[in-house]
Amino acid sequence: MLPLRVTLISLLVAASTLLHVVPLLTVAIVKALLPFRRLRRASNRLLTGVAESWIGVNNRVLDGLLQTRIDVQQDVALQQDGHYLVLANHQSWVDIIVLQHVFNRRIPLMRFFLKRQLFWVPLLGLAWWALDFPFMGRHTPRQIARRPELAGRDIEATRRACGKFREIPVAIMNFVEGTRFTPAKHARQGGPYRHLLKPKSGGVAFVLDAMGEGLHAILDVTIAYPDGRPSMMDLVANRVSEVRVHVRQRPIPAELLHGDYQNDRTFRVRFQQWMNGLWQDKDADMDRLLGG
């Protein structure tokens, strides 16, 4: 039964991907050739509609073939035409499936900042490009120390992406820890959080600086797996019985907009303190969601 389920899910998701990527790329090419801004904006709605249909079909496949229960706790009225910054903890690639399941057609299509190498993923890389997902270099501190101009490239890429996002309803997604949680990474960091890695504030600061008042709220999302952190194979093999999600809406502090995170040390410290406070709340949420 297990091989049959995994094979069936894989085939149905692959068929859904092929079915949606062709019209997605067709609309993207037409959009690139259109001479008028109003027509290009209309194309954005078509692209978003195709992507939401793609996610919706995949969600129905998983709902129909798996017994995973996603328990969502929230006290916020979501807006499909809003402008959100979505911040979440990161434990597994399953997180992305969970986020899409929770938010598809309830908020604008989520755009992730992706590593540049992911552009070459067959079909998906082109789909992400067509949807204006920003591709980033993700340089290490050692690389930036040797070549400081690399940091400027990612900042400029963020500004270009956010310039496009100002024109459309958007949910900009950021896994603030920068990597998936593992016990080994947690031990190496020696951070103050029981369930989380330390937050990385730079990307959030650059988005707030570039978008400014173009964002109206933060969606603070906490994802917990009571059975332990799953792999994607655990999910499709029906070994994930429950996922618990808490969604909290937070205002964007006005004093954190338009600051110079890179060069103003006082602002950087203040921004990091704010992020650390969010992460302390999230760690408490994780403790509650896991029943600990």
C-alpha cells in the first residue's frame, strides 16, 4: 500500500505541475512582450490564478490520499488582496506544503526568496521565475568578507523584487532562521531558544526598507510537528498524523521602516532586539503547540 500511495501522489503532483507550468510560462512570455503597464498588471492576475490553481490541485491530492490533520489556530481576518510579510520558523521542506495549505487563496500568493541555484530545477525553476520569485546569491560571511560587493548584490536584488511587489497584492515569505532546524545546528549556536535557531534579521530589514508602507502587516507563523520533524517522504508515506500551526498578525513598527541596517549600528541593534523579542514569543508558542 505504501509504494502505491507514494507512486500515486508523485504521479498526480507531476501531472498537475505539467498541466499548470505550460500556461504559466505562456502567460509570462506574453507579459514580457506587452508594451503597456496596465496589460502587464492584468497578466499578473492571470499568473497568480494559474499558480493558485496549481497549489489548490496539489492540496486536494494530498487531502484525498493522506490522513494528515493540520490544526490552525488564528485570531486574524486574512485578506486575499493584502500586502503581508510572512515570517515563519523552518524545520522541514514540509513547511512549504503546510504554508500553502493554510494560506492558498486566503492571502496573496506567497513569494519566497530562493537560492539562485534553484532556478535550474526542472520546470519549477522556470515557474518561480515566471512568478517573479527573487533569486538570491546567499553568500556566506566569509565570501562577503573577501568580496564586500556581494552583499550589495543581494540588497539590490531585494530592492528590485520589492519594486515589482509594490504593484500587486503580495505575501513575501521569509524563513528567518535561514536554514532548517536540526539538533546539531541548535547545539552549535548555543542560542537562548528551546525549539528555534537564532533569527537572522538582515533580510527582514531589507524588505521593510524596500517596501516601506507598501506592507500593511506581518503574519507571524509558528509550525509545530508533534510527531517530530518530518521529511517529505514521511509526508507522502502518510507518517505525519498532525501539524499544528499558529498564525498571529503583528503591526510593523514605524520606527523600523527605512533604517540603514547595513551601516547604522544603532538601528541594527534595535532591529535585532525587536526580532529577538518575536522569536522569544515564537519559542513559547512552539512549547505550547508541542504540549511541553
